[in-house]
Amino acid sequence: MSENPLFISVDAMGGDNSPRIVVEGLAIAARKNPDIRFLVYGDFEQVSAEFRKFPHLSKVCEIRHSPEMVHNEDKPSQVIRNKNTSMYQAIEAVKKGEAQAVVSAGNTGALMAISKMLLKTIQKILRPAIVSIMPHRYGKYVMLDLGANSECTAVNLAEFAVMGNVLAKHALSIENPKVALLNIGSEEMKGREEIRHASQMLKEASADLNVDFVGYIEPHDIPFGKADVIVADGFTGNVALKSIEGTAKFAAALLKDSVKKSPISWFGLPFLYFAAKRIKKIMNPKLYNGAMFVGLNGLSVKSHGGADGFSFSVAINNAALLVRQDFVSTIKEELEDIDLEEISQDMFYDVL
């Protein structure tokens, strides 16, 4: 057993086909991460039945019985006070210090609401955000917010920029990430007022914020590596994310259909094998599972509800990476000498 094991709590009942896919993910993650120990919350009988398929899990997992679960259709207001659900208890383990991160494939709204209530936001952060790591042509980028905040102020967007910048530095090892605001055009006067105000804040306070702000980015430029951190309100970010995912699936399906309908193209397939294999690896959504709630006093990671065992293990790996890098403390340190509201007010008075 590792001298200093890393503890992660897991909501075994969240998502589709749980607890089967959750336990499969645990089995994969446990083999790749011998230093991790898991606190697994869910119906004891159901979880135990799945554990019998993977005997090695008994050495690294502790099953904790939770009599209830959060359903996909449940509203956050309905479950936020129910302490008997597997999701609530898994998050509470982080609050109590028993675990250093929580991973769930359950209801996103409920996970955010309970995480925010139990873990609280970092002192200088007004709103936490959902952030994910995505592939572009030359590597990877960070994108936030992806749905936690449908409406945002300029200060919120500036907060997201700072947090995304920290994540890109540590999770992607980018020394000086390029940060951009997602907008409908590259001209300074394009977009809503809060976007323009956030742009002004990031430009004028870039040195104080330690952020390399490169201006606006349009959706069609996202896949080409023009920014390492892309910032948006939750509504816009979620639409952009789903559009990117849908376009990737459409392109793959179109290529597959074209090959099927053209017998001549079959002769070229052997020559395209390695190129197609590389593209498939880069675009495989399973490799990017695990969106993080940043801005909280603890790590909460959301796996896709339809994840299989492998992609759930990726979400666990992402959580472990951020724990090892002490991500929460790093954000706190970065924000220690920053007061975004004061910067915003100073700019307002300067305009007057």
C-alpha cells in the first residue's frame, strides 16, 4: 500500500447503467493509479455484486451504503437537502476531509448545487464554473463555463479567465496560456456589454491578473489553437461545446458513409489507416471525459452521464491529476492579491 494514498470519493449510482460502468471505471483507474484509494457510495448490495467481478478492488475500495440516489430528472432544489443520497454523501466526504476529490456521473445541476453548498466557493470567487479540456489541431485547450452560469457579469467572465489560466498552466503544462473571450466577432465593439467590459478588464489588468489576454475568438477558430483558454458564459459555452461535438460526429459519419458508397475509395483505405487511427485517437470523446467545477474549496468532477467504464476512469484520472498538483490551493494563491470587483469599479470611475 502506498505510504501517502490519495483518496477519491465516488458516487456509484450516478449516470446511465450505474453502478456497473462506475465499478468498471474504478477497476481500470485502480490498475493505472496504485496510489489511489476509493470511498464508494451507493446501494451496498448492487455495488458489491459488481465488485465481485473485479477482486482486486477489495484492496483499494471501501463501499459505504447510501439508501437513496439522485435521478436525472430531479431538480437541484429537491435533492440539495437530502443527506441520504450517494451523491450528497460522496461530496460530503470531501467536505469532511476524508477524500480529496469527488467524481460523479449524475445529474449536473444537482452535483453543482450540492458541491457549492457543502464545499463553498473560494473566498474571492463569486461563481464556480464548469470547465473541460478539449482537443484542437495542435494540442489541447481549456474551455469554461460549460453550463453552470447561463448569465454572467464581466467580473464573472474575468474570474473564469483567471481560473482557466491556472488550469491550463498546471493540467496542460502551458507556461503562458493564451486566453480569449468567445464572441461573435473579433472587432472590439462586437458582442454583449458584459463581454466588452470583461475584455477591457482583462486588457487593462492583464499584468495584475497574470493573464495573457489575446482578445476575442470566434467559434470557427476554436479547433485551430488560437487560444489555450476559451472563456464564455455557461449558455454560450454549452452551445459551443455541443456544436463542436456534433460537428465531429457528423464529419466522422459523413466520411464513413462516403467510403461505403464508393467502392473505388476502398482501395485507398490501407494507405489512410495510420492517419485515420491518429484522427480517431485525437477526436475520441472518451479521452476528454471529466468536467471540473472550479472555484470551490474542493475538487468536484462531473463525468458524462452516458460514459462507459473507460471514460469514467478518465474522469477519475483527471481528478487525481488535479489533486496531485494541489489545484485548489494554487487557485487560492493566484487570487490572493487580486480583487476583480475593485478592478472593475476602478475602471468604471476612470470612464466617468
